[in-house]
Amino acid sequence: MSFHTIVPAGGIGSRLWPLSRAARPKFLLDLGGEGASLLQRTVARLAPFAMSQTVVTGAAHAAAVREQVPTADILVEPSMRGTMPAIALAAELVRRRDPEAVVGSFAADHHIRDERAFGAALGSAIGAAEAGYVATIGIAPDSPSTAYGYIHAGNRLSAVAGIGEASGTGPVFDVREFVEKPDSARAARYLETGEFLWNAGIFVARASVLMEALERYHPEIAGPVRELAARWGDATLRAEAIEAFWKPLPVAVIDRAVAEPLSEDGGVVVVPADMGWSDIGDYESLARLLADAKGPRIAVDSPGSLSLASKPVAVVGIEGAVVVEMDDVVLVTTREAAQKVKEAREEAREAGLGSLL
């Protein structure tokens, strides 16, 4: 059975404004200071496992994506409809080439420090997918974060042939439920139980299983996607099919459309992983990723500060200060207020400063 990867590359990373912009979103940036963009790192990480790689992106970023990852297939999403239609279209196109294919969806803008641990977890997920499950990789939490959704792990499935320890890989658990981002008290309780994992949005399944689940829970998405995929290879038919089948699609995300309802029917498993994962979703997580490598040159009584600037920045008496200098705007905030940065971006929009977006 062959394994194929799908990498949705969309979104603008609004909590990392002004580093991440609509024209140059975070997946195209080298935020880790490693000499490669997050997208390039993602594609390179998956290359040893994949028979093919498909990056799904919008028309606005297609040229930049092709330049950064020329070895991948680029699927230009006709318009934004959320992760479910995008992943389903890519999966259906793979299924038509290889009916037995296993596909995996991986965000383009996440960072993973321990790639060996990632590979081990992916092996378990692929094994579970071959056994007919939709598998996700859950991140072992190191804090009661309120920034992520959680996965409630249930029973260990080591006795199931072909997955988990039965196949020589790591443990696999059934999923009791997916939980939205909790408040701090609930997150602390989750951490204490040892039963909850962060949801990294990674899903691995046979393409046929994924499409069958989508047909069961959302036939209004599955049917049109199948019709569009059947016409995708012909440019003329594709244009007509986009109008007829894609544009009317509702916006949907894979977690809610398939993973959550399928978990209630026992069809989803989770592989726990401690692999140094970060979604780099805001300046708090970016500061943790960079540690002190790019800290302020001058800091007095300002622990945990982060400065991304072309000139020396002096920070005095501001714990967790964040200073980001761009050619056209300077952001000053704190790590504690990292989740509010997108509000500053919206303020810029409302002030008529569209060039900053």
C-alpha cells in the first residue's frame, strides 16, 4: 500500500502580523532561522515516506509555492472553502490514481524539532490507516495551553493486528472525543489526567476511507468533490466543474466534518508523540522556538524578551517584550498578549492601511 502526502498551504498567520502578511504568509517564511521556509521543511520531512506529495494552495501563492517546492505537485484551490474540501479534492485525485492509497494531511506551517520521533509516530499512524482507521498524531502537552484543541485518548489498541506495538511501532489509542480550545482551568485538569493530547491537525487514512466518511457525514461536500475530481484532468471541463461543483461548497474543516463524528463511531485513533512540535501560531510560540537566539541586544530586567529588528533594540523593565521591525511598520507587544496581535492587524485594516496587511 502506497503513502501520499497532502500539505494544505493557506491562511495568513494573523497572530504573527506583521511578519506574516497576506502576500507572504508564514508558511513561506523561515521562522526557525534554519535556512528553509516552514513549507520547505514540511515537504522535506515527509519526502522519505511519500510516493507523492501534493501541496494545496491558493492562486495568490501558487507561484511562490512552486518556486519553493518544485518537486511537489501543486493543486491550486479554486477558492477558499476550508481544509475539508481542499484535502478531499487532493485525496480523491490520489484515490483515482491508486484506489488503495493511504493519504496524510500535514499543515505547511508547523515546526517539528525531533524528526525521528515524528517518523516513528507517522509509521504507527500509517499502520492504523491501513487497518481502516482515520489516525491522528496527538502532541504530548508540556503545559496547560489554551491555544490548542485537545484529543481525549481512550483505550490502548495494541492488540489490533497491524497497528501499535503489534506491528513493532508505538502505542495507538482510540479517540474518545475532540475538545475545542479550553479555558485555563479546564486545560489544567486535562494535563493532570494524562489522557489528553494537543490536536496538531494531522490526519492519516486510506483515501477511500476518508471519502466514504465524508460521504456519510457530509454528502453535500463529498458528491461535488468527486464530480470535480472526475473532470480535473481536462482544463475546459475543470473550469465548468469549478463553477458547478466547487463554488457552491460550504466552508468546512476536516476536524468537525469527519474526525469528530467518526470518533463517536469508533473510527478514529490517536498516536501520542513527543516530537518538539510547534504550530508557531503567535509570538509566544515563536519566542519559545527561537529561545534567546534572536533576543534583544540590550535588555534590562526584561526576561524572555524577543526582538526581530535590523537595529539594536533596548528593552527595559518589560518582561516578555516583543519588538518586530518591518520596513513599513513596527509592532511592540508582549508574549502574554500574543493572541491579541490579530486585533492590531484588523485595526490597521479599519484605519485604511491596507498595504500593511
